Amino acid sequence: MGSNLGSAGLMLVNTLASVYLFVLMLRFLLQFSQADYYNPMSQGVVKATQPVVAPLQKILRPVGRFDIATLFAGFLLKALVIILVLQLAGFGMPPLQGLLLAAIAGVINAILKIYFFALIIMIILSWVAPQASHPGALLVMQIVEPIMAPVRRVIPSLGMIDLSPIVVFIAINLLDGLLVGSLARAAGLPGALVGF
């Protein structure tokens, strides 16, 4: 019974940290996509992540549209959670190289998941509410636009059918399988610690 309770606690810690990592990477993508800063949902994400990001912003300045402080905060969070979960599970300290690779894979995985879910929401909205003006709908459109625009230039829509989301879904799955999968395997740590 104690073992089940301990594994449930580890899973809870990992899940809560993954959700917060998701919010951190959402903040990163909001700046990358230059989404509306005054959107109420953007403000909520910034307020939720500011306590963690603010100290790092004094040291790490943005590079163009890349918010390095937020990216580094996500990396640190993932690395600390991996250490914590492994320590609590009795595995001890992971090797430094494995820890770094697993944390990088976790951050990339979170970013890819955000794009994946945002694309699904965008597709559903295009069917049921193509002219939606809800702050959440506008934010989703702004997040996916930087990855959709280059694909749309190469693959124009066929009348009412836009094939670019399919191409982006394939690219996301390839990146997740090849890049994140390779980093996770190279880390040599349990896969559940890397993924969201």
C-alpha cells in the first residue's frame, strides 16, 4: 500500500510540474508568436509564470522573439523535477549528461504538445466558429500562425480545403518521434520523466 501511495505521489509531482512547464512554454510561444500581450489569457499566463521568470530576466535578455529567460526556467524546472522524482523513487542522482538531455527533451516535448493541441483547436474553430472573437480563440490563432504561414506559402489551400495543418501535424509527429525520442533514449532515463 505504501508503494502505491508513493508512486501516486511521484506521479502527482510529475504531473503538476508538467502542467506548469506547459504554462511556461505557452508563455515562451506567446512571445515568439508576438501574440496580443493585452489579451486576458496572455495576462493570466504571464502572471502565473512571472514569479519564476522574473529573477532570470535580470540575467537572460530576450534574443529577438525568443524569451531565453522563460525557456531556461522551463529547462530548470524539468531538470529539478527529474532529480526530485528519481530521488524520491530511490534511484539516486542521474548522470549529468542524461539529466541535461532529458530536460531538453521535456522542454521540446512541451512546446510540440502546445502546437499539437493549438492546431486541433484551430481546426475545430475553423469548422464551428470561423469568425470567433473570443480571447482564447484569438490567442490560439496567433500561436499557430508562425508555423502555419510558411507552410501555407508552399502549399496553397484547395478552395475550401487547407492542407497545411496536415503537413504541420506530420512535422510535429516527426520532430516528437525523432528529436525528442532520440534525446530521451540518449538520456537513458525513464520515458515518463521526459514526456508530458
